[in-house]
Amino acid sequence: MPKYFVTPDAVKENSIVIEGEDAKHIGTVMRAKVGEKLTVCDGYNRDYECTIEEIEKNKVTLSIDSSAECDVEPELKITLFQALPKADKMELILQKCTELGVTEFVPVATERAVVKLDKKDKAKKTERWQKIVESAAKQSGRGVVPKVQEPVSFAEAVKMASLLDGSIIPYELEEENGLKEFAKDFKGKTLGIFIGPEGGFAQSEVEKCLEAGFKSITLGKRILRTETAGMVTAAILIYELG
């Protein structure tokens, strides 16, 4: 059954109104008809099973048949601090990590990152990235739409991560501490994952993370690409921690 997201104010006592691009998608692309069923989520982990009552050009009115808490969200809330990668790798990372269950994305400007964004580029990229995440959330049946923050400096990222229950940094020179051992000891509910760019983190950046209390971990004997490392780390931790 198709799933769409709305803001909480679109949900009335017995009805929901979908407007804009989603309304066009329902009427034009899906070719939906009055009387058909679809699922609507308020973005705060609540699903509504609905019946289409009226289809207009830019608005679809639905009646609410039933509602229930969406039970697909993992207990562990992961924030992915992703160093800005080249080309369209960020789009792949956002899409797949949304499917896996990541809660929030923070693009990070790092010392060795090739991509450099000015203020105008940041806003434009963030808007596009948020749309990619929303599309992936619909497709995968998420109960929330993950938030994509505007790109921040490395220092800002470390400060943001320090507010979480814990943070880790996969690092190719780490040889002892693995994800399994970290998951065994971690008792928190919010976790930050720092993923470096194609050239890896600078030694000074790793040291700043360790000084802030983050855990350095190894992902095994092979070095993973930046677009792979976040997916692997998130998948394993969600499996281990919920």
C-alpha cells in the first residue's frame, strides 16, 4: 500500500489533506481513484490507514479508517556524521542509510574532503538531500523522515556529537576495538557515527574525536570506501542494539 508523509497539522479529527507534489503524484502518477486505500504517516511514528474521498489537482482529501503507532523504527537513534564525498556518493549514502534506519544525517567538511561548498551550495544541496531521504523513507516504510542538516565544520560536528550518549569513529589504523565489543558495552539510546572522506580522516581530526571521548573502532582487515563504511557500521549496530 502506498505511503505518504504529512505534517501533524494536516491530520484533523477524521480526515487528512495531502497537498503539493504528493497530491499530484497520487492523482497523476499513481492514477489513484476515489475509494482506494493508502497509508499516511505524520512523521512522528504514527500511521493512518485512509480512504481517498476526493482528488483535486493539487489536493487529495482522505478519511481516516484507523491509526496505530508505527513499529518499524529501531530503538537506537543513529546520527551519521558523513564527510562530504565526491560526485553523487552522498545521495547513495542518504538513500541506503535511511532504509537501514538512521535517524539524522550531518554532512561534515573535513580536512581531506575534496568537495567544498559555499553558503548557497549548502542550502541547495541540503534541500535536494532532504528530498532523497523523504523518498527513501516512503519506499522503506519508515515511521519518521530523517533530518538532513546543512553541512558543518568538523569542530561543529564534534560539538554536536558530544551531546549524544556516545560516538564512534571507524579508523583504518585501529587494530583492537571492533563493533562487536563496542555494542556489548554500549547502553545508550543515541549514537554518532563519524565516517571520513575518500582520503580518510587527518590524524589531528581523529585525535580531536578521541579527546572528546569518542571510541575508535575497526571495521575489519579490509578498508571500506566512504560510501560503504557508514552503511556497514549502521547496519551492524542496529542489528546488535535494536
